[in-house]
Amino acid sequence: MIQVTSPFLPPKEEYLKYIDKIYDKKWLTNMGPLSSELEMKLKDYLGLDHLLFLNNGTIALQIAIKALELKGEIITTPFSFIATTTSIIWEGCKPVFADIDAATLNIDPQKIEAAITPATTAILATHVFGNPCDIVTIEKISQKHNLKVIYDAAHCFGVKYNKRSVMEYGDISTISFHATKLFHTVEGGAVVSKSPELTYRLSKLRNFGFKTSESFDGIGINGKNSEFHAAMGLCNLKYANEILAKRKEQYLLYKKALTNKGVDFQVINQDADYNYAYFPILFKSEAELLKVKSELEINWIYPRRYFYPSLSTLDYLNKQDTPLANDISKRILCLPMYHTLSNEEQDLISRIIIRTLKY
Ligand SMILES: Cc1ncc(COP(=O)(O)O)c(C=O)c1O
């Protein structure tokens, strides 16, 4: 069986060495030594000044919204994982959708500008599949209208934009280290900000608002992660270069096999050093997608419809008009991509797609 993804697992002995350390110290959670070491090593690896390790990428989004004290309307993308939208609602704000660019699959800056009202306080944009948004234009719009910017960089481990980590842009960026991600800590995530003041605020929000063990600086939540998760991150980080190199090889193999075969690809931002985390393909129609998907499934291959449905069609929201996202979400499919996927398995997947599209 070939799933859309399969987690990278480091050699068990390496993980167990860290587990021995945890048993010796009996420090299991609450910003322990391994969590601090992971934060330091991630900052080094990604080239960041500040990063806080959290228990997942959804809490990262929620405390980002909280830290910026956002109210009213937040302009966001309809083409993302559900958590991008629900975190806005969870924080008592209203998601307002701006449609996407059909080539990059990211939020279209022109549509952002058209969606601004007196109630707008921020833009929450996803770098979809790790492809950086049009950051320059979004920055101009945010400055012109005095809006905060949060980037959902859940897929962006190792991505650079103009030679700097893509997570350096915007007021706050969030990332997910969920097991399905290129770099993972089983469950996990992080928030990144250039501002020491915001980072301080985010660190209070992560830990119930504790200032000292007996005093508080505002309200907070439990956004901490455990030493066991940090240990997995420390093990996996040693393999990050290897994982990234393998993804690129796999991405290029799919691209070569499927070019001019009736499917389209996401256009990657030219100013990016991309991480090749996902391989989405766009079919001409949903009917074609469904035909290919079922043919793959007959062969025990399970791609995923990332992202479907379009978030602007969620039944708990008022309908909003985003025709491009609605159309694209119906005909996009992410092919299996993970470290141990073999060239032969990729060839098989490509051949099934090409064969099915011919008939
Ligand atoms: C774009 C995006 N945002 C947010 C999240 C939420 O991250 P987590 O699963 O770590 O809570 C995900 C997770 O897959 C995601 O893909």
C-alpha cells in the first residue's frame, strides 16, 4: 500500500538515547532541556533569530492571532488546510476570503486589496505547499492599510525567499511539525517573529500567561510541547539535509514523467529556494481526477485531495465567492511523496496516471 505520505523515522537507537536522557532527568515537559536544544538548533538550521516550539501548528496560528490582538475581519485564503480558517473563527474573528492565483495557488494580492473594509485588521496567508506568496505585494498592501500579516508556513520547513528563511516575513509566521510534514516532531509546531517583544508575548501565551511561577502577564493557553516530541525533532533534524535532497529528486522525477501528459503543475515563486515538499497535479476536470484517483486506489495507492473542499464553501460560514479556489480544489490531487518512496513506485504511479488519462 502506498499512502500519500509516510513519516520519516530516525534509527530507533538514536531516539532511545534521548529517551534514556529523559528518564535520567525526569524532566518530561514544560520547556525542558531537549525542547530548548531543539529551539536553538532549529534557529541555527533555519537562520532565524526567534522561534518558539509549540505542541502543534494550529495552536501556533491561534496564539499568533491572540498575540497581535486581532479583532474583526481577517482576510485569508480559501485554499488551505481547515485550521487556517478555523483558527480565525476560534479567536472570535471573521474570515473573509480573497480568491487565489490559479498558477501559484496562493492568495491573490489584488483580491486582498478588494476585500479590505474598515473592519479588516489582518491578512492570514498560507504559503501553499511551501510555495512562498507574493510577499512583496502583500507587504505593500499591509503597510498602506495598516494591517498585520500572519503567514501560515505550515509546509515551509527549509524554504527560503530572497535567500532568507520565508518565515522571517510578515509579523508572525507559523509552522507545523506534524508527522505528515517533511520535518516532524510527531505532533508539533512553532511560531516565528523578528520582534523580541512579540516573541516575549508569544512565549507568555504558550505557557498559561505565567510570568513567574506566582504571577501572570495576561491570559495564556497550554501551547507547550514535551521532551519526547523534542527528542524526535532532534533526531530528525540530523537528517534534514538528506530528506530535503531526496524530496527534490522525487519531485523532479514526477515532473519529468508527467510533463506534457495532460496535467498541470503549481508554479513555484521564482524568488524561492523551494523545499519540494508536495507534488500536486491539476487535472482538466473533477471527473478526470476521480477517474485517476479510483484507478490508483485499485492499485493500493492513496493520493489525497489537498485541499478539498474550498474553505469558502464550509457550511458554518456565509457563502463567499471564490470561483478559482472552488474550481481548483475540485481538480487537484497530491501524489505520494515521502522519504522511502522508491523510483519504481513513482514510475508505477506516473504510468497509471498517464494510462488512465489516455482512455
Ligand atoms: C496549511 C496548514 N496550516 C495549519 C496546519 C495545522 O498544523 P497541525 O496539524 O500541526 O496543527 C496544517 C496541518 O497540516 C496545514 O497544512
